[in-house]
Amino acid sequence: MSDEDPRYLGLAPYLYYADATEALEWLTRVFGFEEKVRYVDASGEVFQATVVAGAVDIQLNGVGEGYWEGKGVDGPVGQLNVVYVDDVDSQYERVCEAVGEQVEVTRPQNQPYGARLFTVQDVGGNSWAFWQWVSDTVELPAGWQEIRPEDQ
């Protein structure tokens, strides 16, 4: 084993869906992600696919209806996918127009750490935040602090 630091080449979310065909259609229609490739079974249903958001590949995997129940949970838990955009308000409008009243979409809000973002849950229960950097100034609440490795 080498003492060198690892050479990271990237990171790709790998998301599970009971119906990957539906998820692929939803993610491309609602978020505007670009389909890169899909793999289908004999009946034409997607079991694996890749979509692209900017320069990032997002992997989709079809696990079937009983997958989460077999794990003892209702759906994906503890994960938030952050997508960086250059105009969060226009992305918010796009998503709201695409989902109508069917899906809850939080309104864009400025955060004390310099981001403006909104969140939405997709058809498979995965959480997404669309995030725009709006300020280099951080305004933390009283008693909070920013610590960077070079400060320690």
C-alpha cells in the first residue's frame, strides 16, 4: 500500500428506485438531466441507467417494489443529493412547472453560509437540493463559527 494520497477521479451518486424506468423519465423531464445510457431487461424496463447533471454522472438502479420493505424502511433514508446550479430561482420555476401540485417543493431560501437553495423529493423518495452560491460572506448565528483546517 502506498503512502501517497489517493487520486480521486470523481464521485457519482448511485440511487435506488423501485421503478427505474419511471425515475429516468422523471429526472430528465423534471430536473432537465441528460440521459447518457440505459440498460433494459427483456420487457424493456430499465434496470440500470446513467444521467448527467453538468459534468457529474448519476447512476440509477431499479430494485423492484419490495426492496425497501425488505430492508425494514419505507424508502431511501439519510441522503441528500446536492446539485449546483447557476440560477436556483429558474431551476425552481422549472421544477414547479414540471411537477405542478403533485410534489412538495420548498421555496428557494438564502442560507447563512452563502448558498441559496430549494429541496424536492423525487418519485423514488430520494431528496435533492438545488444549490447556488450567492455570497462569499458567511453570516453565522451568534456562537457559531467557521473553522478551516489551516486555522487549526
